[in-house]
Amino acid sequence: MNQHIPLNISPKELNEILEDPSAEKPFIVDVREDNEVAMASFAFSVLHLPLSKAANWSENLEELLPNDQPIAVVCHA
């Protein structure tokens, strides 16, 4: 995960990374809507930025994200 280009990975692949004790853990951004998160939330802390509210957070996105670790964006689609 030391790449600087976006990759598409499956939920299974993300889970394998998260469960691998030797893997660098990504910072997770969940862009699903509130109702989608309510149906299937993470068991650990993630940054929740619903896409429908992007106007509220998009201008400050650089301040919200780390620049020293990989980032995984989770979307329903």
C-alpha cells in the first residue's frame, strides 16, 4: 500500500489488510450515508464524511486527512 495512485480493492482485501498484523493500516474514510452506516458500521473509529454533505467538508479535506499513512475510502457502491 505504498503507492501514490488510487487502487480499487474489495471489502475482503481491505479486511485482510486490517487483520494482518504486519500490514500498514490505512486511515479509513467512510463516505456512505448515515442510514448505510447504521446498517453496517465499523467496530473501530473511522472518519465519516457522507458524500451528500461534501459541500460541508470538501474545502477542509486536506486538514481532515493524514499525510503519513495510506487512506482507504469506503463507499456502498
